[in-house]
Amino acid sequence: NARGGVLGGKKLELVTFDDKIQPAEALIQLKAAADQNISVVVGGIGSNVATAMIDAVSKHNARNPNKIVYLNISALSTELTEEKCDFWHFRFATNVTQRVLTMVKALPKDVKSVYLMNQDYLYGQGVYKDTKRFLEQYRPDVKIVGEEFIPLLKIKDFSSYIPKIKASGAQALLTSNWSQDFNLLMKAGNEGEIGRAHV
């Protein structure tokens, strides 16, 4: 704005809405944005939220002359730009498949056993599926010795998981956890001397 704005002098205004990482709440906030004639919506965390937003923006644009573009900066599920691909949705980040392929290819050669822990929603399920697929394809020498799905952002202490991971004999923990689920898992792992984790 200080340099004159965009598109011939139009000023940009940042208006914030809180979706609380809940699809239903995101749709309420999208309606509020549409009622204010906001034409660009930037979304952050949550493939579950992004799935609902992509569908709702597409339906809104089919019925209304005031179109909305949904800019996705961090909802990573591969389906969002494949099966659920939509003209009005643009993602800036790499998807799950790209990230998991990189993680598997970067796994140290001396690692022969892994434990999988993922959050139980679209993103975590995608990471789980791709991890198994790429381990089989690129690292058939690696054995999966444990699998765990956890409820998204519900666990306050991961210390009860550490003995199970250690008892499995895993040399590495592969996880898609993010936010407090990642921080608390790493805290419990450090306190329980779990060793190395790959994210």
C-alpha cells in the first residue's frame, strides 16, 4: 500500500477470521468474508478445513457474480490439488506425496526399522499411505515395527507412547505430527531418550 497499492492503485486490507481448525467454523467465516465482498481468502492450517473451503468457494462462485479465490498456504493433503483440484483454489506449498517421498529417500541407510505415528485425519492418513508405499518402493529393507494414529491436537502428554515405541525396536520414528502434537511428542521423546525421529 505504501508504494501505491496494486492493480492501478487499489489498497489492500487484511481482515482476519478464526476457523478454529474446524470445517464447520471455517464455512461460517467464509460466509462472513463473502458478505463483506472479500474476494481473496488465504487459508492456513488444516487439510480438513481446506477440503471444506475448496468445495464451498466453488459453490459460492457458481452462484454469485462476486468471485472468491482461495489461496492455500499450508494445507498439504495431495488430494487437494489432484482429485479435489478446483480452478478457484491455489496452493503454495508442496503436497504430502512430495514431502513423504523426500523423507523416505533421505532416511539414513543404516535405519532398518521404523515406527509410524500420524494424526488421524486427512493429512495424517495421506502421510501414512504414502510412507508405506514409498518405503516398499524405495526402501524394501526397512521394516515397519509399529503404527499409531492419534486424535488431532487432543493429547496433552505423549510420555505413555514412548515405552511402546522403544519396545518396538524402531530405529526411527516417522511422523507427520505438527503444532502441539509435534512439540509434545518431541518433549516426551527427549525425556524418554527415544533417539532419532524423522519428520
